[in-house]
Amino acid sequence: QWYCIPNYQRPYVWEKDQIIDLLDDIHIACKKDKESDYFLGSLVLKETKNKDYIEYDVLDGQQRLTTLFLLTAVIRDLTDNEQRQNTCHESIFQKGNPDDNIPERLRLIFEIRHDVKEFIDEYIKQKNGTTSIKIEELAQSKSADKSVFNMANAILHMRAYLQEQIRQNAIFLDEFFPFFRNKVILIYVASQNLDDAFRMFTVLNNRGIKLRNADILKAENLSSVKEKDKQQEYAQNWEKIENYFGNEFDGFLSHLQSILTKQKASLTLLKEFENNIFAKNKLTKGNDFFDFVHKYKKHYEELFENNGNLELKNLLTLMKVGFESEIWIAPLLRYYNKFGKENLLQFTKKLNNKFASDWVSGLTPTIRIINMNNIIDMIDKLDSCDELLNQDCFAINGQEILNFLQTDMYGKRPTRYILLLLNYLYHSHEQPFNTPRVISVEHILPQNPKSDSQWVQDFDNEQREKWTNKLGNLIILSRRKNSSQSNLDFAQKQQKYFKGNVELGRSANIMACTTWKIDDVQKNHNETLAKLKEHFGIVD
């Protein structure tokens, strides 16, 4: 039989743990009882007639099937047994025989991934291909196609595993390979109808690497593209977009759903597109859908990757790192689609303040989504960005923000953002606003100072109670918390705890202080409060 990984499938993503677990399971099953079958799961296939032979598109099970395909090649190139080599090779590649109307082809092909096709042709199809030194280079290459990178690493893990087993037991392959060939069982269900096959996939796909909403959206829309060349073009471009977003791809498609419906999603992403977008003619399946996705991916890339305005880029960095949700990206994309770079910085500042205000004010996630969708609605209704920026949809609640800033802020979810915002406001936009990979919110005056510390001499109980968790006593560090050092006196804390872990503007200003007493805390608190009030336009 011949199998095809269709153009809507995800890349090969199995890693070392999954591969070693599979090899261990097969090995253990073989040792336990060579006559018993080892059930590896199910395949969901769509049957297609390709000229004179039947081919199966793999809807579910491609990760396992690809792994078995690679393992067969690795065994072929490890064994000294010529018959076993030929058996493996014939399982990978069938030589053509025109007299018997047998086509020349691989048993498993990847429909659109050109890099994968080249990899298979060079290292799997060719005998001794898996022993090539280039496999190790690809396994370390950050620029390699995702499938190629994972396949190269899979081959190395398989080869190392089998070599170790052979070292321990010279006849290991004589025992393992017949069991692998005859007793490792995959049960498949197949249909000639794509809809039926997808329904079976939905029922049976309860293990392994599942198709995401994006995968099924892609498949359904490709089936509406009539031209074969266009299908290939859209499928290849989709994979590039998928690789760009990685695990965030469904999130990106959710932004597009918000743009098109201007409503909070109440269904799965797939059903939102089916019921509330395609069925209501807000977007047509096929070419229009793919063109729309491609256009907004370009918008996203231009905003977040190729943005020449450093102040805007720094603000977007703040929002990406500081906010707990990315629902604000949908109105940003919609604005850019309509108005381009015109007043883009001013719009983004308004958007940042609106989202921050809603969050700090304690509005529910649903209300925050509604408010972001209201901004999208106003973008669609108005033709002037100047008029848009004066709309009530950007209104903030200054009193609620002020109330939050004057409370005990430590431990509250928006606090990290507020401290990042302060550092952004103190930052010179002549340089990128690079936030540390690890960020922690820390007290300067510690929560539990030792009884014999300088802290207890400098602050009485009432002062510690009032100021410990306030804005003026909090700092962002580029490190994880270390409770053993966080209680040190200020001078020691600066040297052992803060030094080398302060990378942002406001935090660096605090590092320049020579003391940290009640007057210092109050001064810092009042200065930062004034800075934030000015930023949000809050008037007492």
C-alpha cells in the first residue's frame, strides 16, 4: 500500500522521549511474548485513486507512521544481513515494473514539503543514507525545516538506541526485527469521502499528535480551491505561516475571528468560522480565506518584526510581555489594515491604556473582550483615524486605576505590568526596550526582616505594615526569587541580590540609592505615582 501525508497535515514533531518510549514498548513486548501482537493504535485514512493504484491520505496517525518509516531505514543501515536490508528497502521504496504496471515510488510521501521530500530522497530512499554525517548537521541546524530537524534527530536517537541494544546482545535485531515486522499492528479505517474520513478522525483521534483547528480549517478551505497549482501555493504558504506562529497559530486565527465577527467566541474556533463567518458570507471559503490569512500575517510581521519606529516597537514589547492576554492584537491588526502607519503610535498608546485600565479596574475577561471588539467596530465604521482616536471606546477609569496604584499591589496580577510600564516610561527610546527572559517582582524592604536587621531599626511595625507591599517598595528583577537573600540589609542586598539582575530603567534608578528608609520609600512612591498619573492622564 502507498500512503501520503496530505498538505493540511502538521510537521513531524516527535522528539526523543516519544521515540525511546515507542522503542522500549516494542522491545519489552517482544521479550515478554514474541507471538503476541503489539497494538500501536489506529490510522484514519482517506482513500484516493491515483492513476492506476490506490493511495491513502493519512488524516490521523502520521507521527507514528512516519516514525516506523524512519525506523525501517535505520535498521536497514545497521544490519549486516543482506536479506534484511532488502526487506527494509522494499518497505521504503518500490522499484517500478512497467510490465506489471507497478509504479516507482516511495511507500510514504509528503505531499507539499519540498525540504522533507529532499531529505527522504537523500537519507531514507538511499541505502546507508541514515549513516550520513549530514544527519548530525541537520539535527543541530536551527534553520532546517521543522520536520527535517525532528526527523534527523529521530534517526540519531533510533540509531543510538539500537546500537546500545546490539552491544548488549549481538542477536538483538534477529529477535527484534521479525517482531517489529509481523507483530506491531496498526488498525486503520478508511473512506473515499473526505467528510466521512474527518468524522472518523474526530472520533478516533484521542492519542498522539492531534490535528488542530487550524489543520482542519486548512483542509476544508483547500478543498474549495479549484486550481491544483493554487492549492499547492496556498498549502505551502500556510505551512510557512504555521511555522512562523508555532503553537500560537490558533491564537492568531482567533484574532481574525474577532476581526470578522466583532463578537466574543462562543464556539470552537472551527465552528466559529463555519457558523459565524463562512455561513454568514463574511468570508468565502477557499481563495478568499487564504488571501485574508496571508494578508493579516503580513500585517502582524510588519508590526512586530519589521517595525522601524523604535518607540512603537518598545510599546508593543511592553504589551506583549506585560499583558496576560493578547486580545488587544485584533484591533491593532484591524487598524493597521485600514489606516496603515498613519497615527499608529497614537492609536497603540490609546489601545494600551484602554486595555490596561480595563484590567487594572477589575473588569471581567468578557467585558474586556467586548471593549476590544467595540474598538474594531469603530475602526470599521469611521474613515478618519483622527476621529477614531477621540471616540469613547478608548475611555479609561482614572479613579479605578488610582485606587489600584494606592493599594497593597504585591501579588496582584496587573502589578508586573505596572512595574514594566514604569520601566518603559523611564526608558529612552533611542534603544530597544529589551525585557529579561525571567522577570520577578521583588520587595526592597523585605516582608519578613530579621529582628536584628537594619530594616527593623529603620522602619517601625506600622511603617512596614503600610509600605511593604506598596508600589514605591516594589522592583522588577531579571532573576527568580531567592528568599535567603531577599531579607538582607539594603547595602548587602544591592551587592548580592540586585547587582547584575537589574536591567530596566526605573529599577536601575533605585539601585543608585545609597539608603532605603521611610523617606526613600515615600519619595519613590510619590514619584512613580505621579509618573503613572501623567501617563494615564489622571487629574486629581
